[in-house]
Amino acid sequence: MKVLIVGGGGREHAIATSVAKSPKVEKIYCTPGNAGIAQIAECAPIGAMEFDKIVAFAKEKEIDLTIVGMDDPLVGGLVDALEAAGIRAFGPRKNAAILEGSKAFSKDLMKKYHIPTAAYENFDNAKEALEYLETATLPIVLKADGLALGKGVLICNTLEEAKEGVKSIMMDKQFGSAGNRMVIEEFMTGREVSVLSFVDGKTIKTMTSAQDHKRAMDGDQGLNTGGMGTFSPSPFYTEEVDEFCKKYIYQATVDAMAAEGREFKGIIFFGLMLTPKGPRVLEYNARFGDPEAQVVLPRMKNDIIDVMEACIDGKLDEIDLQFEDNAAVCVVLASDGYPVAYEKGKLITGFENFDGKDGYYCFHAGTKQTPEGIVTNGGRVLGITAKGADLKQARANAYKATEWISFENKYMRHDIGKAIDEA
Ligand code: AMP
Ligand code: GLY
């Protein structure tokens, strides 16, 4: 079969790598892709929001399955557009992708269906939000309602900071129209875990757990980024936690969406906080995490095409989802200065060091092919993933492999997976 993947980051390279392993797949296309994906797929320079062009491309190439990796096109309704044209697509429709697209929607859903999450209020005008702050407990968390590249969350320690935050989100529109509404919620403490799952509208099967590192600098300092590295599994995601989440969170979310007439098919990514009072949902995403996908997918034993088709056809109950009994660590190589300002166009060398090395992956994110070679083309440049028998071994392997790659302004965190020493 012919498969089209929409997106062009490390996540899509990890998805493409899994798709390429399926014996059912004869050809992979990717829009827009990147220099790494181009080694296993035919890439076309079509933006992820150019729905008409994507649909026309899928028809022209007679694509059998389109996988939408990114949040923006999912929330914007790309799956609906593909289905309307008779093209099979993996991912939630627009009316279900709202689970990620609106934080106010997801909070109201959790409240209505008693799914554990932080206490909150929604606001659609700044005046009421500012009044509410006067009586709120600090610290307090402010969230722009819509998509904001993972940056629309402000944690405020003082009333002054919180008031400034409301102004920047709702009045100055720091995150654009994402800030037309906002959520103000209780600050929670605990460890964060990402649990990704396949969903077919009724049945949910969770994947192995992972943990991201969102801050730019060692010791969780600096600005929030898209993610600087991940490890899987999380040793803090115990059987007890899993049992709690199965009972109160996972199936409850799928059933809630179905009850609202918003049947969810695709990936639900549960951002969880393991608080002293038990697990709570921090956020939902309607897609694979990036870089979570870069540690979870390499450990998946199933043929990803079988699982995705089962989701589309409502037959996920027939799938026995299995993961390897090992661990993986991904360290992101970024351009120095990310997530604020950084230079692009630096030549990258050393890719050949990965050739023939089982259990090592060099996933491309912001890269571009030029006549001179592959150059940097974004903030997050590469995701270096390695497997190991356990987390410590995987971490040692991943950091060893980061040395195989060179480029000017190469930047990484040196403490990805440090938490595993505390487990
Ligand atoms: P989100 O985009 O909702 O995952 O938020 C980004 C990050 O902000 C999370 O990964 C947490 O580290 C932090 N965060 C979000 N909500 C809360 C909360 N209610 N309490 C504490 N930290 C939070
Ligand atoms: N790594 C977090 C995300 O993909 O949203």
C-alpha cells in the first residue's frame, strides 16, 4: 500500500521509520518532510495547512492511508477534508481534535465526566479573569485556550505576575487568537508522565509510558520548548498508577467523547501529573508527542499499519499491543539559542556513524538537504535515540551517540533521564 505522512518533524520521522518496517507498505510519501524522512520517503513541499493541495496530492498518488502527525492540521479538520474526498486517514476528525484544540473544552469535559484534573475556571474576558485572581490561591496557572506551540502556559507565583499574564494572553494577544479565551487553574506538584494511546472510538490501548523534558536548560531551567529529550518507560509510572488511570482516566475520556457525539479515533496523548493525591490530567493532545514518539515507537513490536487500520475500522479490541522489555532515551540536538533566536544553515556531519547500528536512531527534525549536504533548518535539529537493556544503559548509549554528530552551534541538555537515578 501507499502511505502519506503529514508533518516534518522528529515525530514524523519516527512514524515514517515504523511505517517503513511494515511489509504491507510499498511506498511512503511525506508532506513536507525533512532531509531524514527523504531517505525513506518521497517528500513534497506542501505545507501541513494546505488542505486542498494535500487532498489533491493524495488523490494523484493514489494514497491508501494518510497519517496526520501534527496538531494544527488535525484541529483544523484535515482528516475531515481527506475523508470527504474518499481518502482513508488516521487521526481524529475536527470535532474530536478539539480535545487538544481547546483547553476550555477539555477542562469542561473532565469536569462533566468526573475525570481527575486540576480545579479551574474558564474566562472569555480579561476583566472577569483579573477579578477572579484577587481571591485565587498562589501559585496559579494561566493557559491560553487554543494551540500555542506548547508555549501558552504561564505559572505565576505572585498576583502581579498573574495579572500581567492575563493581560499578555487576553489583551496583548501574545499567543494570538489562542488567547481569546483562557483557563485559570490550580497549581499542582508532582512528576509528569506522558502516556500515549491508540483509540478506535470505543476501545483504548495505551502504549508504554514516557517522560519529556520541556525546559531548555539543565536542571529544568530556562524557557519552555517543544521538548529537549525523553525516556521510556517512566519508572514512576507504576502498576498502581496504571490501575488508577485505567479506572478513572483513559476509558472515561474515550467514553466521554463518544457521549458528546465526538467519537475519537487516533492518538490520545495523556499529559499526567502524579500528585500526592493521585494522578491528574494536565492536558490532552490529539497526536503523538514529539519527542515522546521517538522513544515509544522504536520499542513497539506491532506493525504500526495494523494498529492504525484497526483504529480506523473500530477493531482495536482485536490488537494485542506489545512493547519490547527494554528502555530508550532520546536526546534532542538543538541550535544554540532555541527556543528564542538561532542560526540555520549549518552543515551537519557524522550521519554515517549510525549506519548498521541496531538500536540507534538519528531522527531528523529541523534539517534540509542542500547541494553541500544536510544543514540545520530549525530549533530542534535532530533527535538521537538509543535503546538499552535498562534506562541507564539506554541513556549511556544515547549520549555516546550524540557525539557522533557535529554541527556549529550544536546544543543539548546533559541531564536527560537524570530522574531515573532517583527512581
Ligand atoms: P501543558 O501545555 O498544559 O502541558 O502545560 C505545559 C507545562 O506546564 C506542563 O508540562 C507542566 O509542567 C506545566 N503545568 C501545566 N499545568 C499545570 C498545573 N496545573 N500545575 C502545575 N504545572 C502545570
Ligand atoms: N513533547 C510534548 C508534546 O509533544 O506536546
